[in-house]
Amino acid sequence: MSNKIQKTLARQQQKIEEGAYYEAHQQLRVIASRYVKSADYASAIDLLSSGATLLLKAGQGGSGGDLCMFLMEVFQKAECRCDSANKARLVGLLRAFPAGEPTKKRFVGEIIGYAYRKANERFGDFPAGDPELHHVAGSLFAEDGEPYDAERHLTLGTSDSATTLSNLEYTWYTSDEPSTAPLYAARAVFPYLLIGNLRSAQKSYLLFTSSLSSSHPHLAQSVSSASCDLRVYPSLPLLNFLGMLLLAVQRGSNDLLKQLKSHYAAHIKEVKIWDEALAQIGEMYFGVKIPSQTNPLMDMMGSLLMGGGGPSKKEKRKVEAPAPAPAPALD
């Protein structure tokens, strides 16, 4: 950062400390615009990111958020790479937003869309947007008590996101009826399966059920066989179904899937919202063809990117599973 920019920021910081937020915001915008006009994008980026941080930390979410949105325009004009330095800058700004600031969601949409576009232009590696950015956004939304936004991003996050998502779902569940545990566990299991992330689906299920067993030890019973050890919940049949479904996916067992759907048919019928997800899982992992329908992953991407250039064609794919193993008896 140049001495000139440091002096500019020092003057604006003094105005912010004096409560002259609007004046500081406007001056930062004007000066940054001059840098952009002269194609000095590096200076504009330094000024906007640092100025936005000052305003956000002062609790001025609207003004700071406006500078963040301007910053994303400059990133686009400068064709900035989605590298570690730029991601660190964006993550720092995202963390500085006050809780509940409406502009925060717009900024998240912009940075996810930016990462997605860079991937398409071969400056990055992740067609669904950068997992680290998704993880940070999802974690912050979880902290802010916005579970729906948190879920969307954590599903596309890093290997650490499954822990955060499982904790979110379990905390959310504790404010509901005890019998609803499977519904909350499924909010992590199904999305992960639908994007082909079996490992995170298994991790989220195990963490959720471990929390449940620790808080309500009377609910669980251990059942062992020659091929596996299972923890079953006699009063929560759909939670058992989710665990067995993950086992079926892992083993690539069509027979086990058929047994599961037959054994738990009456319970699944009571939860009609699972029908589409289960149909998609059957097609992805077991080759069970279904009539034409929407693709949840594509819908998720379109929603996350707010129409900003996400995939338009509905694609089907078969997720490979390990070779089948003998199916354990249903409990």
C-alpha cells in the first residue's frame, strides 16, 4: 500500500472516529473512482478494502457494504485472480460485517459468483464456487442464526463444513419435538449425497447421532453383526433409515436399497418432502431411472449465484460406489 493511500485512509479514519461516516464514505468512493478511471486498480482495491473495513468495524454496515460491492466491480474490471491473497482479503471483509446487515448477503453472492466465474475462466478450480469461501459464508450465517443460508453454503464448503452443518442442525433440532430428529439429520445428509459427497454425508450423520446419543442415551441401542456395528433408534425409525441408506450407498447395494424402501415405506410416506431427494439418490448411486425432473444441484447453484451465469443445462450423472458387500439384516 502506497504512502498516499495510507495518508488518505488516516484522514478518513479520523472522520469515522468523529462520527462523520457519510463524509468518509463519500470521499473514499470518489477517490477510488479516480483510481479506477486511471486504471490504477491496485490502488483502488487497497483503498476500498481498507476503507470498507474501517466502516464495517465502526458498525456502518450499509456504507461499508457499499464499498465492498464497489470493490467487486473493480475486481471484475481488473480481472483479478481468485488466489489466496484475494480470497484472504474478501474473507476478512466478510468477517467484518455486523450481524444481520442486509448487504452481507449481497456481498456473499458477489464473491461466490466471482469465484465461479474465475473457475470458468480457468483462473480457479471449483465450478461451484470456492469451497473456502462457501465455508466461511456458511459458518458466519450459522453464527448469525440464519440456518437456511448457512445450509446452502456449508453444503458446498470444505471438509470442515460437515461438522459446522451437523452442529447447526442439531442445535436447531433441540428447539423442536424429539421425534423430529431424522428430519434435521436429513437436512445435512441429503444435500451432501445429492452433490456426490458421501464422506461429508456420513460425517454429518455420525456427528448428529453422536450428539443425540450423548444428550439422550436411552434412545440408542447398539447392534452388531459379522459385517458391521450399528447404532439403532427404536423410537426413530427414519433415523435408522438414513444410517442404512448411507451404508447402501457405500456398498453400492441395490438389493439393500430395495429392502430399505420397502421396510420403511410407511414411515417415508409420512415425510413426502423426502420423495424427490430419494428418487435422485436412487438414480445417482444405483442407476434407478426416474422421469424427467429438476436437478437439485443445478437449482442450488442457480440460487447461490443469483442467476449470475450458473449452469443452465440439467445434467445427470451416475456416482460410482464401492463394490457391493453382503447386506446386513434390517433392524
